Amino acid sequence: MNPTLRPRRLRQSAPMRRLVAETRIHPAQLVLPMFVAEGIDEPKPISSMPGQVQHTLDSAAREVERAIAAGVGGVMLFGVPEHKDAVGSGADAPDGILNRAAAFLAERFGDQTVVQTDLCLDEFTDHGHCGVLTAAGEVDNDLTLERYAAMAVAQAEAGSQLLGLSGMMDGQVAHVRAALDAAGHETTAILAYSAKYASALYGPFREAVDSSLTGDRKTYQQDPANRREGLREAILDLAEGADIVMVKPASLYLDVLADVAAVADVPVWAYQVSGEYAMVEAAAANGWIDRDRLIAESLTSIVRAGADAVLTYWAIEQAEWIGARA
């Protein structure tokens, strides 16, 4: 046997493999999620996410400086308030921690990176749900939309350039877009968490934001069994005016990501969530995997499936690694 078709010819050296690689990642495709907390005077480590912290405003600024220097495309801010209530009053208060952080960082870095903010109530409610509850304890979709509209205007006025609508309420994109436009914020962009699944991978995030959640979010986040539903949600968000659509989590939902990327006429992003991060770090700490190779492989697989950008807690590390190889 003497085959003439030899695909191995293009695998014979590292320079050859690099030359013919089908998927490449640029640092600008990476977005760094960051937690900014109220009531702390130094960064507070997150035990389930080794290497990640709840930031003070000053430490957040230093981290954003690092991200910019590495070429990271943007930062997504999550607020961790000291006080919570049933309707998440701190979410749209101008002096609420998330809006203060957005204003603080946008003023300093808004012309160097894309300052983004999470638009959801879960960090700010004493019940931990992403919306306003009825007397029966169920999330009221339409009352929640009014809270999202107020949050959107507050975040835009603070200087956020991109609002991450992560609550999975029906009609949230159209409602927020209308509120922004009415308030004169036509240029503020919307990132729709379109296909956000009720995943077990969010556990470490709950620690990161001091979540008060009891129960689960299965009545508004999607069933992991459903692939077509993810595409349907993305199509609805596109029709409502989303500037970017996203799939979350990333690694267990690459099929949904590929489906959305095949039809979307706007950028498609994916979120490599806290549980994905924690599993790699834990396995690496035990010596079970090659940490650096797996991080690079995981991000490559997400981009290969169709993501134009990835939210990842390894954004700075990976951007620096890519830069060192360039």
C-alpha cells in the first residue's frame, strides 16, 4: 500500500501546523469577566475559582490596565452589593456598586477598551432570582422588564458601552432597546444572552457574587435537553434588535453555538463560565491534565464552533500567551 493522499504532510512540524491552522484566536476576541464588590478594602479571593477575586475599584482599575496591555477586547463587570432587597434596588441606583464601577472604569479606560456591564437582578435581590417575584414566589416576566429598563438607562448613563442582558426574560431585548432609545442612548449596544441554559456549571459564580439564590432558575433559563430552543431564542433576540447574541455556557453547548453562528447576521459570542474554569483549575492542581494545553484547546474549540468572541476568566493569561508567540 502506497497512498498518494497523505494529510500528515501538513502536520510534520510546528511551523507547518501553525501555517495551516484553520482556527486562530486574537487577544481582541477575549473578554474578561470581573467582579467588583462593595464593602471590601482589598481584593477578596474566590475559593472555588483559584486566581479570581472580588475587586475593589482600585484593584479593578489595575486589572483593566493589565487587560488593555495584553490586548484583551473588553471587560464585563458584575457588581457584588452589601445590601439586597426584593426588587434589587441597588441595580439601578447611580451609587450602586455596579454603576459606580462602570463610571469609574469608563472614565479612565473607555477610549481604550469596551467597558461592559451585566444587566440582571440576581446579584441585587435578597432571593437571588433574576427578576421580581409575585406573591406566589414566581418570577414576573413583565414587571421584571421594567426593572431591566431602569437598569439599562442607569448603566448607559454610568458609561457602560455594552449591556449584557443575562436574565432570560421574554421580550427583554426589545424592552431595553426602547428604554435606551427613549433616554437618548441610541449608541449603547446590547449583548443578548440568547441561549442561556440552566446549567450545573454556574456553581462557582454563585460564590463570586455572594448569591442569595434558593431554588433554581429552570422556569426562565433553558432546559439543557433542548437544542432547537436555543436557536429559537437567538432568532427572537435578533428580531428584537440585539447587536450581539451569546450562548452560555460554552463547552457543553457547542452544537447550539454552531447553530446560532450559522444563521446570525450579528457577532456571536460564548461565555466560558465559572464551572468550566474551576474544573480545569482543579484537575490541573491534582496533576491530572496539562493545564495550559487544555485552556488553549478549550478556547480554540469554542471559536472553531462559531464564536466571534469568548468571555473567559483566562482572558489576560491567554492574550499574553498569544502575544508572546506572535
